[in-house]
Amino acid sequence: MDQFEIGDKVVYPNHGVGIIEKISNRLIQGRFERFYLLRICSNDILVMVPTANAGDVGLRKIIERRDVDQLLTFLANNKFFAQKDWKDRFKENSEKMRSGSILHVAEVFKNLVFLSRVKPLSFREKRMLDRARFLLISELSTVMNIKELEIEERIEKAVTKACGQVPVA
């Protein structure tokens, strides 16, 4: 029994929202394996994910509409978790981004926004912040069925509330 069905909206970690277009069998190294063929919505790329590895790579259904308020509340609370050393922080954030969890992505986003108000981010951290913002916006706009610009305003408002009056570097 497959975990996902054709037409399901899913999140592929670090790539964003996709739609399962096909579930097929392919002969690989002498044995048949089942694959999900999903189309990534943001760039129209097709990705094949072995059904047996779907959980390991973090493929998951998009969050429920009711979870959006919880996510925005998380972004708005003023709890931050940042490693002091940038190498440790980058490694930890990279792992969170690959996990597939929207809460982990939100945590990375919030912590990097906070950090960017305290000091300039490195090039790699700026890219990670942009990626986290993109992943949040694409999933939430899909779930809520509203424009990405409106979702961006909501998450920026929430995280600005969390950061309070931290002076921008």
C-alpha cells in the first residue's frame, strides 16, 4: 500500500510543494522498484522518489489548514535557538532544512531573521534564509489557497513581532 496517491500535494524537503503525478514501477538492477513521480510546483521539475525511501527523504503531505495558525504563533513567539559558532549553526540548520519538517524550516527562518537583525549573515546563511522563506511561503500559500505575497506579509509580520525591537545591523 502506497503512502501517497496520485494528485496528493506533498512537500519534498528543500524543494517545496509538489504534486504526485504518477506511481510507477521501474526495473533497476534486475528488480522492480516503485516510484512516485512528482512535479515540483515552483519550477515544474519532475522528481522520481522511490516509494520505499519516501519517509527517509522526508517526503510528506502538506500541512493541514488548522496547523497554519500554530505555525504563525510559533513564528511570533520570542524564543530563539541559535548556535554561537556559525559552522555549528550552519550544520544544524542544514540538517533541519533537510528534515522536511515545516516546523524545522520555520525555526531556521525565525532564527536567521533574528540573527540578521543583530549582525550581517554570511552568504550561505543568506541563501538558507531565502530558501527557508521560499519553503514556508510556497507551502502556506498552497494550504491556504491565497497569494504568496499575502503569506509573505503574514510571516514577516509574525517574525517581526517575535524579534521585537531588536536593532537592525
